[in-house]
Amino acid sequence: MAQIIKIGNSQGIRIPKPIVELANLAGKELEFVVLGEGLLITAVKKPRAAWQIDNELMGLEIQWKW
């Protein structure tokens, strides 16, 4: 069970290690979404920054033929 604890002038969530490992959240930046009276915690998904660079290097060009 997670617990809300006091951290300075703020509050934090203490999540048990087995839950962190099960959800694969260790060392990741987290995103919080309020859903009704609950809270959804997920790892922030960052798009692959190299995609744009890869496309530029390959000189990809898309042509539509009808």
C-alpha cells in the first residue's frame, strides 16, 4: 500500500519497492493524472528524439501516387 508522507512543506507518495519494480517505474520521470477521486501514475513517454535526425540523414521523401 502506498502512503502519503510529509516532505518539507510538501507531501509525497511512498510507493513500496515491489510495486515500483512490477510497474517498471524505477528511475523514471513520472506523470500524474487525476481521475475522479483517484490518481493515475505512469512513466513519462518520450518520443524517440533520433527519429527526426534519422529521417533527415536518409533524405526520405514521400510521394503519393493516385
